[in-house]
Amino acid sequence: MILSRPILGKVIVTFLCLSTDKVEPPEMIPPLSFHYGSLISMKEAQKTILSSFHHVSQTKIIPVKDAKGHVLAESVLSQRTIPPVPLAGIDGIAVRSKQTKGASPEDPREIEYVRVNVGLPMPEGFDAVVTEDVVRMSGPDRGYILTPVTLHHQVIKKGAEVTKGQVVIQSDQRLIPYDIATLSHFGIRNVKVKKWKIGLIATGDEIVPLKKDPLPGQIADTNTIMISEYLRDFQVLTDLYPIIPDDPDLIATQISTACDNSDMVLVFGGSSKGSKDCTFDAIKKSGSVLFHGVAMHPGTTVSCGIVSEKPVFGMPGQAIASLIAFFNLVLPLLKSWDVPIPGKKHVFGEITEDILPCNQFDLFHLITTRYTDGKIRIIPIPWEFGHMTGMAADGILHLPQWSNGFRKGEMVQVLLLR
């Protein structure tokens, strides 16, 4: 079966979709042909990216109250000894342990005592706590004890929880709300955390800022805001640069500027090499290209290069294609840099229709989930132009390269978006 699917309403990508009979990958696969060259597999692209870039984290110091979700750049030492003095471990009678030596019911020992409550400081000179039933009171502060008591019996020692200068949280840990409370408890006001910054560049004569209403033939720049919001969730800083027209020299200049100030640069649009698709040429002008085109759909037109030893991605202009490329090529690299990316949420469900493979491609289908009759149903969404397709989706179904496809009623795993 031949399936043609529009991307951005102007580029048509045609796939040869084979039957769902099992197809083994041949030992030697001829390069996939695209209208601008050969494609590499998604796995090969991921391997190339991960082996090409090694990140040295920058750091910043921030208040503990703002540190949730950040990754520690160094281990944190307690600024307090807790508790700062010995505390009573129970409600009872504080005694001096030496005075209890040899005590028994037949031969009680006279002692001095002070009543104490759990968690409060021990009276000076007293070093153990007992229950009232082992003391016969003879006065408000004197009595006879019926049993010997060891030093520090039922006493919380000074520094039992932590001592000043002790490591309380190790480096490279992602901070959760409980950690924030713990750090504050230990007297820590500021922490040093890892810092990443990514430059985002939108390109195209037809692209206009979100604050402007697009005229016929114009498109609002939504990719940079979409990706910047994902990155903000991962505690990654972003620089959003002005929109650049379709001029390879101008794009190349902006890429170089962004690389001077960022750890990575994402350039949106101009990735499929038409008369006005200039990102690939701009990356070549600025540095070198690792690949241009990946056997994945959507996201086929993605490219990656090296500029000033920094990764530069040429991202597809279509929103869903850009998101798929971001999830599968950019995020693995960020994760290798210790960026705190939460684990992906998946769910299993029953597919409601056949999904045919395109054997040399990794395919990604937008889906919705429905819970009916005690089952989760996975409903593929037809590919259509525009953002409404993505708005209707709450998950992504991945059909790996050289897979057999999925039959209606088969249980499949999907990545949840919401």
C-alpha cells in the first residue's frame, strides 16, 4: 500500500508500506533515498549524537527554596548539628546513671531526679531517662531507683541526626520537595546546581512572532514556545532569538552567536532543502554536518551538526514533526548530560485498527486513549494539517523500524503526552 502524508501542507513524503507479514532486515540495506540525499536510521542518528558530544556542566548558586527539580553540582554539607544538645527520648524521669549502679528492688539506690518530656533538652548533669515505675519518690526531686541504668539510656545524643559538616545529600541528585525541607532543616540557604542553556531560533520568511496575527501565507512561531516550555520543566534555560528570514548567511550568523552563549542550539524550519529551506546550508557554513535526514516519520527532515563544538539541530518546521524529533534525538543527549528529565509515562491498551509498517522507517502515530468496558482502547488519529491533530492526542504509538505492524485488537504500549 502506498501512503502519502502532507507535512506543513507543502511537502509530500511518500512511503512504501509493506504488509504486516514479518520482514527481516537484510544484512546490507541500501541507503534510503529522499529528495535531498540518503537517510540514516533513528538508532544510528541517536548513536551518532551521543558519541559526538560530551558536556561539561556549568553551575549556578540558587536559594534552596527555588531548587526543586534542579540537579546538585556538588554534595551538600549540614550547617548544623542536630540535635544541638542531648534530648529526652521518652516522657519520664531524668537520672544520673552513676547513682543507679547496683540498684535492685531488694537494694534500691537513692537518686536525684528531674521530670522530663520527650524531645526536650536533658537537664544539665543528667544522662539517662527511666519510666516512673522504677522510681519510688521520696520528695519532689529525690527518690529510690529499683534498677541500674546505663549511660544515655533513652537519651537522644547530641548530633544523633547529623553533625555540622556532614554530607546530607550527594552531588548529582535531583531535588524533590522533601529534599528542600531537609536542606532547610539542616540550615542550608543556598545550593550549587547544574546549569544548561539552549538557544532556540525560528527561521522562515513566512514565520511571524506569536504576538502578531498572521496574515494569509504567514505562520505563527509556535515551535520555540512549545520546546522552551518542555525545557523549562527540565530546569533548562532557553534563549529565544529573533525570527530569521530565509537567508543561509543570516541563519549561520545567528547560529554562531547562539553557540557562543548556549550549550546547544535548535533551529526550527528550513530543514527539508527546498528553494527557501536554508538551515542545512547555514549549519554547513557555520561548522560541519553529522547527518541530514533520518528514517523516522514524522521528523524525517531533521539534521544535526557541530558548530564551535556544540550540537546544532535543524528541526522540522511542522509542530508534531518537531516534537517527535525533540523527544527521540534531543532528549537522549540532554539525559546524557544529567538534565533531570522525568521518566516517560506509558500505558498498555488495545489498538482499535490495523497499523501497517513502513519497514525501513520508525513511525510515530498520534493516538487517543479511551477507557471502555474495563479496557483501555488505543485509537489512532489520522494525520491532518495543523495543530488540532496534536490537540486531540494524548499519546504517541511508536512502530519501530523493521517491525511487523499491529493488528486490530492487539495490546500495544503508548507514550502518554498528558
